[in-house]
Amino acid sequence: MLGTQFTTGSPSWIDLGSPDTEAAAAFYGAVFGWEFRSAGPEAGGYGFFQQDGSTVAALGPLTEEGARSAWTVYFRTPDADATQKTAESSGGTVRVPVMDVMEAGRMAALTDPGGAQFAVWQPGSVQGLERTSSTNTLVWAELHVADPESVLAFYQKLFGWRWAAMDAPGMTYRVISTAEGNQEDASFGGVAELQGETPHWIPYFAVEDVDAIARTAQGNGGSVLMPAADIPDVGRIAWLADPFDAPFAVLKPAPMG
């Protein structure tokens, strides 16, 4: 389960790049009840989505040339420079080289060999998200690529990830976990084969009512990419997109036990 006691390779941060941060903040406020708080005048429009005073995600303007609106998952690293070097030597590409984010930490934006974009976070004063795996917060991160095994080998070099294969409708799904801890307890996401879309990481947010969230998203300018469906032993999920076509997913987890 995704928690906030982050270890190497944990998803520790997510942010949304949007062409209209004000409209995006309004959309996610309507869907999840999040409040947007600016990081300050020196942050270039970047700020934090908060729930009950805790940071659950972040939002900023698009900064890369030709970039489309999308969520980016950041994985924790003890050494961003070393992780960047390993990524380059293992078939990945660097979109934004390692940089300091004031005193908060160090980050780099990378692309894996399968074409999916992600980022790494070396914490300074900011460890990561302050709340996960509760209602309206990040609960899962899922990678969609054409060749899961080769791309997982890349991430294993970076973070030491482990994975376990499980059967899913029409595919083999791989549940991934960090190098540390019990493999089931340390699981935070999965890898699925592409189903026609472009390679990407998609965040899943835990919700109480998937169908109601989908209706709210549509009513506020978003769209439904995959209608709500029940997945055995997982829960009820739907894939959605915000008004600027950034995809995300929502999940009501199945009862434990």
C-alpha cells in the first residue's frame, strides 16, 4: 500500500502540468474537493493541491516545449544525479536535467526506454506528499508500455524494484513494489501492456463513489475515457480526463480480507 514513509523508488510526489492552472484548479476542486495554494511569487505559478491542510498533489504551468497536459509521477531517490546517470546509460532520456528546487529538494524529469515520462525526487526540506491512500488522494501508480519486461528491467536498475505477475483480463499484469520491506506491503503500482494509447504513467486516486466522481468530472468539462467497472479483488475503477485531456483514474478499493 502506498504510504508516506517513503523509501527509494516510492512514488513520493505527483504534479499536473496544465495550460490553464486556474481552470485546472477549479476542476480538481470540484471533483475531489481540493484547495489550491500557491507556492509563492518566486514559484512561477506552481502550487499545491491540499485536503484538510495536507498536500496531496501539485499543479503548475507547462514548462517543456511541445508538452501536453499530464500528470507526472515522481519517484524518491537518495541521489538524483546518480539516478539520472543510470537512466541515461540504461536507455532512458533526460528531459530536464537535475536541478535544485530551492531548499525543497532536487529533481530531474526523465523518459523511460518505453516512452513513458516520469521524474525523480531527492528530498530536502520536502519529503513528499503529506497524505496518500485515503479518500481523494493518490493510492496507486500504473505504467502502460509496449514491453513491460524490458522497461521494468530499466526501473530495477534505477530503484531496485521488485514485481510479481498476475493474470488480468486479456493480459499479464505486474504488481510492482519497492526494494525494501514485505513485497505485498511495499507494493504501490502496476505495469500493463499498451492498449492503443501512448506510453504513460497514470495516477489512481482513491474515492468513495467512482460513478459520482465520473459524473462530476463530466459536469465540469472533463471526459470519461473508460466507464466505471468492477475489477475482481481490486475494486471499482474508471479512467477520466480533465478539461485539458490529462488522464487520471479513480478507484474505490475492494474490501480487504
